Amino acid sequence: MKRDLPKISWQNIAPPYYDYNYFYECERYPFNPYAESFDVVNAWWLAEIASLSYADEAFARPRFARAGFPELWSFSGDSTDCFLIANTQLAILAFRGTESRLRPGSRDIRNIWMDVKTDLNVLPVDTGRGMKVHQGFQRALDEVWPELSECLKQVHCPSRRLWMTGHSLGAALATLAAERYKKVQGLYTFGSPRVGDKRFREHFQIAAYRIVYNNDIVTELPLPGFYFHVGELCFLDRHGKMHHAPKVLDRYRNGIQAELRNIRQTLNNLSSGEFYFIPRGIQDHVPLFYTLHLWNALEGNGSDPLG
């Protein structure tokens, strides 16, 4: 059964989502650890995992366990957090995206400020391997990499395929982690910013799928010129239909139509006494739009041309 999309407001826009039903009916669509090409089932699983990675361990651990991942390791730095989850067949590394709300029971905004600093630190830095990447992203990964890489070596083995994922800032960190570790079965990112220079893109050898929903503004940052995306573009249009490597003009046409509808909806809200305007590009970055549209794609089992 397809699931309804939430009505987004400034009150519910930011993850984590404590009232969301994670891994809904997941037993119907088992993850394929050995997939070697794009798999919409795996895309849905990894979107759910990337979304849940915004939550704290106490909330996330039982939900991962119920979904079939009894093993969990967590890693934290000033600018990032990540979970490594595993069962007998696979391990999945998921990075948290940018925090934009206070943690439960806390008035400390330092975690939000550290993420903002990470995102804004756009100067390129050399990786030491002849490539340049976003300095803020590299520094965030460096905070957890020594401990994380040792754990990966222990958990990852021939009988366990390793996958990586993340949303927003988490997508950028997952991309850098995949490039560093190398032995990754697949990387799925959601709403990812650009990460590295042209040489980084040319030398990126991981099977990667970059999923973009509609007008998601973060996927256009940093501005093009020095930084580039990696992986195969998998575009979810405003109807939630999947398109692989769509034409640029079709994407922009789809985005303009979606923004016009957003403006009309805002005017309708105003006429009924409500007013809140959230630009479509910000709304479309919400992790739940990725998880729910991918679930509905599973249930619908098809894709239509952009239009």
C-alpha cells in the first residue's frame, strides 16, 4: 500500500522524526547485499537508514534491530555522527546529515553551529592523493575516521558486503568515506552536495547512485565550477517517479512546475487564514520525501516520462 506524504511546515521540517514508522513492512522487500546495479529496494532501505541516522542511539538501536540489524556501533565527533549496523550478510555505514533542531532535552545549540560551520567551510583541501575536496566535509570525516576505519576492518569480511549511505551532509561524508575505504559494494546518497574536484570525480571507482528529489536545493551546492558530483544520477520527479540520467531541461521544467504549484498552495493557505511559505527547494530536501517516494515507487513498480 502506498503511503501519504506529510504536509511540511517549519515545525516538522527538520529530522529526526520520532513519530515516523521506520522500515514499514520491510519484510516484504528484503535488501539485496549482492546487487551490482541500481536497485530501488536497496534505495528505499538506505533512505530509511539515512533518515534514522539523525536520531540518537537510544531511539535508533531498537528500530535497526527490528529491521534485522542486531549489531550497531556509533561514532561521534564535533561535526558528525554515524552508525555502523550489521547482520550476518551485510554491514551498512550511515552518516547523519546537518542538524537543524535542538536535541531532545537540550538547549545547547553548539551541535547545530558546528554543522553550519562544516557546511560553510567550502575551501578546497588536498586529500594527499592528488585530489581536492570540500575542507569542511574532510575535517568532519577526520574526526571519526581513525576509530571508524578500525571498526570497519573488523566488521567487514568476505561474507559481509559493505554499503554506505547518508542524506545531506551525511551523503557528502559517506562519499568521502567510500573513496577512502574503497572496498564498498555500493554507495547510495540522498540530497547530496558536491564533494570534490574534477580529479576526485574521475578517480572515484565506487558503484554510486546519487538520488535527487525534484528541486532539492542542497544538490546544487556548492555552486558548480570547482566541485563536482559523483555517481549515477537517479532523479525523483515531483510525482515520485524515478528517472535515470534525465535531461537537464526536463529537470528544470519539472522543478519550475513544482514551484508554481507550491506558490498556488501558499496562496490557498493564505486565503484560509494560514501563512507559511517554504521554498520548494528546501521542502524537497526533507528526508521523508525520499523515503516515502521510494516506498511508493516500490508499490507502484514503474516510472513515467517527465512532464
